[in-house]
Amino acid sequence: MIHPVLATTDSPRNIGVVGGGIGGLTAALCLARAGHNVQVFEQTDESVATGAGIQVSPNAARVLHHLGLQDALMTKGFLPKATQMRSWRSGRVISETTLGDVALERYGAPYYHIHRADLMDMLVSAVSAEPTIRLNVSSRITNFSQDATGVRLVAGEHKHQVDLLIGADGIHSSVRACLWGDQQADFTGNVAWRMLVPVNRLPEGLIAPNATVWWGPGKHFVHYLVKGGDYVNCVCVVEKAEWQAESWVAAGSMSELQADFAGWHDTIQQLLDQTDDGTLFKWGLFDRAPMRTWGIDRVSLLGDACHPTLPFMAQGAAMAIEDAAVLANCFSNGADVVAALRRYEDLRKARTAGVQRGSRRNATVFHLSGLKAWLRDRAASKAGKHSMDRLYRYDPLTVGLDAVSK
């Protein structure tokens, strides 16, 4: 079934999207539903999901709902009751924000926890059902050029021409490198671990139906339920001085992780005790400073390709999903390609840069110790319960619909 979503255009474009991840596939769907023809170029042999859990806040959920994914999200996802910040040793609740029905009423869309693979399956299925989207796998972009007539590119063994090209190919974006040169991402001094723990291995009621963040000196531990509440997704972030390889699939050592979290609350110890070594992975956290300019003429960027975001606000995927909707809106009235892409960038840069900076700041705040941690906890406990309003109330489905000149 085709679900209308954004304002449609009477001037359809042929659009290339590089990258078949969450951002690229969402962009393809938004653009196709707005009346454009889209080709997605994915370098692997299929669009695959790396990582484990992902949080989809209301600002992103409303886009996925409009794309017709609400039923699938409700079936495969989990609706948390609250977010909690807790003390690493005592377990004391430092602050709590109610979600669930309150979030739905306040923001007009739910807050979901979902396994990344489940979300990718939904997006791939929706893309496959769209007659105006072609998903090209094993299609690594090796070169492109542009002029006033369009963008010519080489993908795998084939040549293509499109009206515009969007690089949604991650922090190591090849499109970004072609536009601005190949610059190294910055290691943040943090290493993240991830694992999934079956709930049926844990004492009943041990894990509350919340997004829980345990703050501690030099590290923090996040857990929340996914796959309908059958698994606990855990992300553990530890400050490390040495350089770490950036990979979602590097195997981790349980003995190292247990040593990192020795002395932490019993809930953390029980989660670690029930983790299989073979399901434990670690990766270095990298990011980039906000970019002054994302694109040149008919080529621009989306998601981590232009604003890689650390996971300390749970907004990386949400920002890419927002980008996708706003990009489609900027082409809804038949605007000139270059003007529309410039408009898209102008509408998104300040918000995404703010989230990048906020996420980087949280990397420090979460890991404070001593007096600074005590002051942080007092401030957090007094913070307004609607402190995320500005983030979650944002409606990308309406941003950019005011006219861009033809």
C-alpha cells in the first residue's frame, strides 16, 4: 500500500542517494512519496543493520509514522515508560522523565526502543514496495562529476546520471571526501561496548521498562528493552586514552568489560554475568566538528556524512530521519535544484550542529566525579521535566514547505 506523506511535487526529479542505511532509505522513501524517482546506491551486497538497539524519539517517530511504519514499529518496538539517570554505585535515581502515553500526548508521537535490524527490515520492505525507488546493491560510488545538466556517477560497473546526488554514506562518506577532501574523524577518547541480554535470563523485574543511564566516574552504562521487551540492549562507554579501531563488529573481551565496571551496582553485574562473549562487541567513538557547508551545487550530504553525532543524546538516527523529511519538503514545489539543496542545508545546519555539540558535552557531563558530579546531580534533579521539549516537538514534516523560488 502506498502511503502519502509529504507535499508532492509537479516537477519530479531523478535523485541519487548514496548509502542504504537508516538515513539513506528514509530519504529515498520521503522523496519517492513526494513524487520523485530515486536510485539508492549501497556498496554492500545488501542493506544490512550494524549495531543493536536504537532509540527513536518523537521528532523522528512522526516521520516514520507518516511513511506508513506505525504498525510495524508498534509490533517490533518497545514503548519505554520513562528515562532515568541513576548513580553508578548506589542505584539512586538522580532524575526521571516520564515517556509512554505522556510523550504521545505531549509530542504527538511515541518514543520507541527498537532493534536496529528490525527498523532496517521495515525500511527495506517499504523501499522494495515503492515503484519509483531502485535499490542498487554492490554499487560502490567510485567517481562523480556535475555540471548545470546534472550529476554523472560511476557505481560499481555502471554509469548513471541524476539531477542531484545525496551522500548518506556515514561518517567516512566517500561523497563527502570527493567534495571536501578525505579528512580523518576525531577519536573522542571514549570506547563503547554493546551487547544484548535475554530478559528470561534475568530475575523478574530487574530491568524496569525505561531507558536507564547509570552515571559514573569516567564511564557510563545504558540499558533499555528491545524486541518487544524480550532483550535488554546495553551500551557501555568507557574513557580510554589509547586509540581504538572504529568498528561495530570488533569482538570485545568480557574480562576487560567486567574490570571496567567492577564495583558498579548489582544490576550492572547481573547484566554482565548473563552476557555471552560471542555477542559482545566494542568500537571507538569518533566524530567531526560541525561543517560550515555540506554540499556544492547539485551534491549534498545527509546524516552522519555531514553531522556525525555521538550517542549521548540518542539522536544520531533521529537527525538523519529529520534530514530526509526536510530534504523532500525543499523539493516539494519544483524548486531549482541548487536553490533547494541550499535551502535544505540552511534549515538543518543549526539544529544538527546543536545536537552534535550537546552530545559531545554530555560525554563529559556523564563521566564527572567528586564535587563536580555532586553538583551535576543536584542540577539534574531540579531540571524541568519537559527539558527535552525543544528537541522532541520539532516537526520535520512541516519544515521547508514555505516556498523556495523556482
